[in-house]
Amino acid sequence: MSVPLYQAKAELFRLLGHPVRIRVLELLQDGPRSVRDLLAAIDVEPTGLSQHLAVLRRSGMVTAQRDGSTVVYALAGGDVAELLRAARQLLTQMLAGQNELLSELLKAQEQAR
């Protein structure tokens, strides 16, 4: 039985619904990184990072490759980076709208004085 597209999308957004996972994906946009490098860049316990990396790996968003005793993670494809860029653009538009509203409220407050 197949899952409706809207449900699959909701699952994707749930998967991305944690700041550590988003930060990992952002860091991996610049290229593969070892777990040690990721830990140095993210304020999280090693066990927590390991759990988030496992979720991202199972979902197919990242790949893991062992290099001796080091595990190196990378984005599984360019679509993930494009999704993050789209999210930044959407946030920029949303925040710009909030700034415009704030400016209007401040002007109205000044005029009321």
C-alpha cells in the first residue's frame, strides 16, 4: 500500500524537524566531514549526534564511509542542499514581511504619541 504524497512530505519535514539535523546538513553542504569535525562544530553530546546521524543515514539524506577508525559523512545528493537553500529563501521572505509589519507598528505607535 502506498503512502499519499502529502503524508510522505509530512514525514520528510518531521525528519528535518530537529536543529541538530539541520545543522549537520548545513555543515555537510561544504563537503564531507568526520564525526569529530561535526562534534567540534555542533554543541551536542556524541551519543546525541550519533542518533541524529543514524536517522539521516537511514532516510538516505547522508552517506557514511569508514576511513580506518574514522567515519566520514556526506550529503547523499545535491537535492538536500537545494532544499536547505529554498528554506533559507523562504525564511528570508517571511522575516522581511515581519520587518515590514514591525516598521508599520512602530510608525503607528509614534503617531499615537
